[in-house]
Amino acid sequence: MATRSDAVQVDVRLDRTSPVPLYHQLAQAIEAAIEEGRLQPGDRLENELSLTERLGLARPTARQAIQELVRKGMLVRRRGLGTQVVRPAIHRDTRLTSLYRDLAADGREPSTRLLSHERTTAAAAGIDLGDVLAPDSELHLLRRLRWADGEPLAIMTNYVPARFALDDVALAGRSLYDLLREQGAQLAIAHQTIGARLADTEEAALLEQACPLACVTAELIVYDDAGAFVEVGRHLYRSDRYTVQTSLVV
């Protein structure tokens, strides 16, 4: 993440006659600067002391404004670096869609690095789907690094039946689900389990982050419209850049 050498001051105009709390006015001004591009990802915000002296605010007011934007995922506090602007997190709902397409639809630029492509069996992969998939069934084992706007976001491990033809060049440049659909797969239903864990040293290096690194995990088992197995996905996402959204009905 690129960082300007000096802290960036934001032009803030506070209305002390407004019923809107000062901390919220400050948060709105900083948020507007981020959305309009006056503050870029990696930029360092001036510290609380400088901010309060310049604007005539109490330090708790500035701290509350900054914390509001930290909660929204727009700022992050880093030891030794101060408060920095971060790229907006990737928010995905629970529909069965590809990350590649979701990024593109959100105006991001997805890219993929194919880490490995080999053959394995369901038993060797620890996949037990009962009668749906025999233990000796041959599978493609794919491991890919997915980027968004030039920043590593996810390590994706996929197990796909060997009946599908998967070309390495296509895997590095296109959505896996698009490739499967082109070969007749009618994706119909998926069972997903969301979890969390720390990345190991190799995973953190691929994601260009320091350890310890908290990550979101997702395991998907995908079936077609006839109930046949299509894919198992075991994915690891940076928790500071990725969230999962669900809707609950009462």
C-alpha cells in the first residue's frame, strides 16, 4: 500500500450551530475526502493532536470521528504509522456467484495468478460426499491467488471433477464458474460454511501481509441441477478486505 511521506490534512468546515454532533461532522468530512479521491488508500491522516488543535476540538471528539470510520472499514490504525486510509472492503452476499464476476461488477479490476494445477482424488483431498462422489474419483486440484485492483485478496483452492477440461491460461484469466458453464455445468445449489483462522507463513506472504494475519475462510460444496457434484472450494480471504453479507427473514 503506497503511503505519502507526510500526513495529509483534510479541509474541514464545522458548523457549531448545527444539531449534528461535531464528531459526526468531522467523520463526514473525512469520508467525503476519501470518496472524492482527496485522500487515497495508503495516505496517512494527521494525528489526533494536530487535528484537534487545528480545528479547536476536544481529543475525544476527534477520536470518536476516527473510530467511526475505522468501524466502517475506511481507516485503520497501524502501530508506528498512525491512521491510514484503506481500500474499501469487498462485500459479498450469499448468492452462488464467482468472486471474479463480483469484483468486476463492483467496478474492481480482478486478476488471477495460478499457483498450481494438478490431479488428486476425493479421498486424498479429504472430501467425503457419500454416494455422490466415490473416494477414488479423480479431481482437478487448483490453487489460485485472486487480486483486486492490484492487491492480493484471496487464496482459492478448488476441487473439480476430472471430466471438465481446464486450461491453465483460461484459469488465470477467467471465472472458473464461466469455464464450467461453457462445458454444460448447470450450477444449482451450494452449501457454504464460513469460518476464520490465522494464515500460515506461506499464506501471509502470498497475501503480502505480516503475521499474525486474521482471515475469513469459506468452504463451498456445489451441485448441478441433477444433484451431481461440481466443485468443492476452500478459500482464504483477508479479513480486513472481505466480508460476507446475509439477509435474515423473521
